[in-house]
Amino acid sequence: MAITSCQSFAAGQETTCPSLPGIPDRRYFKIGEVCAITGVKQHVLRYWESEFRILHPQRAQSRQRLYRRVDVETVLAIKRLLKDEGFTISGAKKALARDGGGQGREVVASAVEQESPGNATDIFGQVKAELLALQKILAE
């Protein structure tokens, strides 16, 4: 499979992503850029944010959504589950929870990236809650 490239929106030059083809090698993406990369419309992304707790972009001071690479990968996973595999939204939620969202390392990495100690405490609390939820699912 050939690695495709995609336009880097900020620099205006071609870049490739080693993990997933078509994702520029950047730290943050605006909602329009995520739409261009994933082929999902803005209103659908906003709806998915309300339905999938795993999809939670950061906000700039201007309240504009800033998606990280892991968020873009999550959008692609949700799109694959809903469009390609025919899952319902509740089925996709269960599949993402069962698979851990495919983001175990990324959650820890994003926790380390947070500079404020208050944010780190909140994130570790969220990770603990997610692990307990996964434990409950596995026990069933």
C-alpha cells in the first residue's frame, strides 16, 4: 500500500504521517482541517463529540476546537466503524471501549504533555475511571 500525502495546512507543503497515511505531521488541527483529512462534515464531528466521550478536542483561548493527532485517528476509527462496518452509534461506543479506543499509549502521552499539575491530577483520575470501566466490561 502506498503512503499517500496530504497538504500541510499551515506550511503549505506536502508531509506524510508514518502512523497513518494522509495525516500531516502536526501537533494540532482545526475542525476544517480535520474535515478535509477525514472526509467528515463539521456538524457530524460536533455531534460525534457529544456522543463519543473519547473524542474531546482541546479548545484554544478563542474557543476554537483544536484536534490532536490522536483525535484525528479516533475520528477515522469512528468513521470506519459507522460507515464501513455498519455499526450503530451504541455499537461503535462498545467497540471503542472494548478495544480501549486504540489509544492506550496516547492517553498517557497526552497526560505527560499537560504542564499544569492540576490538569495531570484530573487526567490520572480520568484514566483511573476508564480503567475501572474496562475492568467492569471484561468481568461481564
